[in-house]
Amino acid sequence: MSMNIRELNRKKNLYLRRLKAKAGKLLFDRKNKNRFTPSQLKTFKKILFLRNDNKIGDMIVNTLAFRELKKQLPHAKIYVLAGKASAKIIENNRNVSGIFTCRKKFLDTLTTGLKLRKKHFDLYIDLDRENTFLTHLLLFLIKPRFAFGFNKKDFNSYNITAPLAFDENHITAWHCAMFKALRLEKPQINYDLFVPNSLKKEVQKQLNKLPKTKGFIALNAFASSKHRCLSALQIRQLAESLPQYNFILIGPNDKAGELKNAAGCKNIFTAPQGDIFTSFAVIAVTDLLITPDTCFVHASAALDKKQISIYKQSDKSNQTIWQPLNSKAVILQAPDEFYALPAAEIIQTATKNL
């Protein structure tokens, strides 16, 4: 019964979201009469990326576009509209000239859109699958010279578009399609994640205070859905099977502490207190990452570290889009409930990759 109610609520919310998006298109989708030609690229001075969904993993992936655009259009300044959490990922990104934050609320969107309109952006880049009421409003208020989006032939506000089958392409292919539509060279598709060396040294110093072992394994048990989280039992079995390694739990500090206590093994520790960059620093200085969360999958790829990334076996499109980019990654397929993945499979895979 609860599954049926949850599914009905999901369908209702999807219907309402699409209904509001249609209303936004009707109200705000106005004709942009500017016609794009490659010769206009040299006139671009300000580029704005729409990244207001506040997804950290997506922001890590987007760093490839910031770098490659700056490389090919060095005269242009790149700005990003982001959520508060994801904005932190690019605070030290040398390719980004400015960051604007905005909550997905009507008044916030209204004031932010009016503020950004005064910046006179030459190019607005939207890599999202679908518009929402608020993204229609944003574009209407910002009024850039040119606006790029995928599959936007039936939209008036976008005057640069490219066809894309989202579920059939890795996220980096989305970026390549955008560069092609802009008549730019194919980009290098590695990500950037600027973790301060001072932070990595401090984290390493803290880990070195732990009982001496062969090495360290970074372990994130948490994902956006409870169905994709690993259990305390799986964590305990992992730690007991690899006693020569210290396991460092990363993720939300309170949840990591609860999991450590529930697992109850002497070689399980929580990461040093800090923000998400502390977790990135742990990944940078440990031997292996195990995670079901694509945020850390992309962070590990950016840092070129060994990882075991866990994906739902039944969701092929999610794996196609978000699978790890680095050659040091190994993918494990899990049942719909990740706690049902035998710990023995994770242990065997970890042993082979240490």
C-alpha cells in the first residue's frame, strides 16, 4: 500500500511540475531574434551557466566546460548561477569569474533574474533536460544575446540548440554536444576539483594518528535515496574481512558517526570534522573509495583515485549517464535495495583493487 501511495505521489508531483512548466513557457517564452554565427564567438565577453539545481556531482562534471570554454574563449568571463551547496565546489575554480546563488523560490528567482539582467550576458548555457516554471522566468528576466539548450527547437527564447537523447549518452557527451553546437573544438572531458594542499596535508596528519595499518579505505555509505544506502551490517563485514586497513567514513558527519557506532569495528573511523572538501581530501589521500553516491564518484574521478562505485542494476540509464570517468574505477551492480548486495562481492572487488 505504501509503495502505491508513494508512486501516486510521484506521478502527481511530476504532473504538477510539467503543468507549471507549460504555464511558464506560455507566459515567458519570448522570441529571441538574434541569429548565431561562429564569427560572433569572438565578441562574447560574459557567459552564464545555469546550475541552480544545487547538485554537487553535476557541478563537478560542469568544471570541464568551464575550463574548456575559458581555453577556447580566453577573452570571455564565465559566471555560474548555482545553489548554495554546489557553489562551494567552484569557489577556488580559476576558470570561473563569478558565482551567483539562488534558491528555487519565486521571489529569489525574480530578484536574481533582475540582477543578472543588468550584467548583459552574451551567452546563457542551460544543460538541463527540461525547463521548469522558474527557469522559464529566469531566462525571460536575464535576456541574454544567445541562449543554448538541448532539444529546444520549439522554444522561442533559445536561439542555439542541439538534439540529444539524454538517457543514451554519458554526461560528458552532453557537454561535447554543446561545444559542437557552439562551433567550438571538442573539449577534453576530465573534471577539475581544486582541493587545497593544506587541507590534504591536515587530513593526512589526522589519519596518521590512527592505529598503524597497511592503508586507508574511504567509505561513503550514503546516497540521496535510502534504498541506495549501504547498511551497518555490510560495513561491519567489510571491515572485519579487511582488518589490515582502516576504514574512514565520509559523508554527513552525524550519519557517519551513527554508522560507526552501529558497525562497531575497531578499524572503522569517521573522517575529520569539516565540510564536503574535507571528504574530498580524505578521498585524495586514501587508497580506495567505496561509494553508492555519484557526487563522490565524480570527485574520485576528478582526483584520479581508485574507486568502487555501486549502481542499481535495474536502472541502466542512470549508469549510462553517471558512470565514473576514470580508468581506475570499478562498477558493482546492486539490487534495488542496496543493503541486499552481498558484502562478499564488495570485499572481493576491494581486495582485487588494493
